[in-house]
Amino acid sequence: MQEKNLLKIALISSLLGLLILYLISNIMQIKEYGAENIIPDNEDDFIKIKGVVSNVVDKEKVAVIKILQPKELTVLLFKKDNKTMPVKQGNEIEVIGKVNQYENKNEVIADKVRVVR
């Protein structure tokens, strides 16, 4: 009888945990910014930004992507396993990453880059 009770408790608590994780993931969202809205106070904040690729420099371990919104913004993507970049000039991309200041200019160190179109 105790094994059945333990099994029920384990099943209920795992389902409850999954439900809580689902609710938390819907509540937590990364704020979407425009390039002109990023200020030095945003440094080390995670942001989401969309834009059209104006230039891609694909090096061995890093890709430097320039995206255009009303203002140009530099995105750095450190590559794993030296993969080639699927991003090309003219693509619309969505970037999730951390804001950084380099030579008094804002840039984004990308964690995730997704081609929208």
C-alpha cells in the first residue's frame, strides 16, 4: 500500500513542478529594445532586439554582425565548434544577448541568434 502512495505523491509533485515551471516561463520575458533605446545604464542587461543584417564578418571563433534598425548596432556571436554562420546580409534576425560597452559604443554579446526571414 505504501508503494502506491509514494507513486501517487511522486506523480502529483512532478506534475505540479512542471506546471509551476510553465507558469514561470510565461511570466519571465526578456524586454525587447530598439537600438536607439539602449543606454549605458542597460550594460549587463539581457535584451531582445530585431533588425536587418547590414554586414557579417565571419571569423573562426566569432561572428561580427551589424544590424540596422533606425540606428546601426554591432552584435558579437562567439561560435561553438567553428560552425559557419547561417546569417547573411539582408536577413532579418532576432538577437537575445547582453548589452556591453566597447569604445563608448553599445554592442550586444549574443547568446542566441535566430533568423526571422
